Amino acid sequence: MPIKDAAWHDRMYNNRALVPDFADHFAHWKNASVQARETLKPLLDVPYGQGPNETLDIFPAAKTNAPVVIFIHGGYWRSLDKSDHSFVAPALRDMGACVVVVNYALCPGTETQAVTVPDIALQMAHATAWVWRHIAAHGGDRSNITVIGHSAGGHLAAMLLGCDWKKVGRDLPAGLVRKTMSISGLFDLEPVRKTPFVQGDLRITPAHVRMASPAKWQRPRNGVLYTVVGGDESPEFLRHNRLIYQAWGPKTVPVCEDLPGLNHFSVVTALTRTGSRLNALAKTLIQQKPA
């Protein structure tokens, strides 16, 4: 058994160290994102609130009354931006979706306004509520929303499936989000709290672990989560993928797969590639009617 000390946690969770060519992946995402915005002419930086980074980009579908996909980016809740992830929009739009790529505040925030992981989760609930209230004006079907997230975004997508929407807004339906996909998500914040290279920014407390660890929650009553991870990711990311399946069961998590040959970054690119397993799973989820 390995000694699960600080160095072990850093080895398990530092994906940039595990993928030496990570910068090449980021460069591809950035270039493809610029091209996507030039081609699709989205509505950029639409505010969904008044807080830091509370904006989203809308890529309308070719047809009206389209299923809606909200995409939440990763970056350990402390880095990256929606503008780095416009590249997912063309493939999702080809599946018939109206695509919304959302931003959120980044940890640790500022001296005057701290940002925590629970704060970001609440921002994502507010962003999703904004989409439900306004997406019809952009051709989206608010009764058919799918949330897809990568890494930290995968964690946030799972949290939205378990959200108590009546506490977010009295006008919101209880089953606002019933279809979610987590790509390389994290579902228990306790080991992340013990990981030095991110904890300095995240400042996760035991209370945050209890509040914002989906694997510690009861199974959501409605909806499904497809959870996938790159087969070449660290043992801890593979474990998290199984963990949420074990916690919520096959009814809520009907898909739990390790995707061979993919790392923490190439797995997101696979979402955009026709013929890939991940692309096919996303298409199935988006095009099925909410249960």
C-alpha cells in the first residue's frame, strides 16, 4: 500500500505533471475555440448574474426548440475560462443542440471577495436557472437541458443533478436538470483537500467537503449521470469515476466507463470527434427525452 502523504496526493491529482504535452492540448483548444467563435458567431459574455465571471456564451442551434447543452469547463476550480472551451460547441451543435458555455469565479478569489468551491457550485445553479428562464429566446427547449462538465466541471455537473431547485428560485421546476455527463470528474473533495498544489488556492475546509462532495450525498431522486474518465488517467481519477457509481447506483449512473488510450486532456477533445465513444455517448444523452 502506498503512503498517502502530500507527495502522493500531488502525484495523483497533478494532471499537468502526468501529461507532459498538456500545453499542446491547451493550444489546440484555444485555436479550435477561436475558429468556432468565428464560424458560429455566438452571443458572447451574456450576464447571468452580477458576480465575478458570471457570464456565458450562447451558440444557437440550427433549428428552434432544440435540446440545450450547458458545458462547464475544468481547471481545478481555479483556472481556465469559457473562451478556452468554445471548441466543444460545433460538435454538440451538430447533434442538434443549442450550446451554452458558462464561466464562473475562480478560487481563491480576491482579498475583498473570497471564492470557494461551494460558491462556484451556487454560481452554476444560478447560471442554469438563467438558461431555463431565457434560453427559449435563443431557440432552446428549456424542458430538455443536458449539463456536461470536465474535471472540476464534471464535479459541478453532478452537483446540479442533486440540486434543490426550489431553494434556488421558486419559479424553477424540481427536475430542472435530469441529464448530466461528467468527464474526468471529482466526487469527493476530501483527497483534494489533502493535495498541496491546489489546496493553497482552493482552501477546502471539512465543511466544504460535506457540502460539496456528491459521492457523500444520497442518490438524486430523478435524472441520470453518465460518468467517464480517460483510461490513462491516474488511479485516483479512475477511482472517483467508480466512486460515484458505487454511491448513486446504476439507476442514476447507467454509464460508468474508462475510455482507453485517453488522458485527462485528450478525453475532452474526444468529445468533439465523430466516431469516438464519448461523442456517441453525448449524442445519446442529448437526444434522449428527459425521464
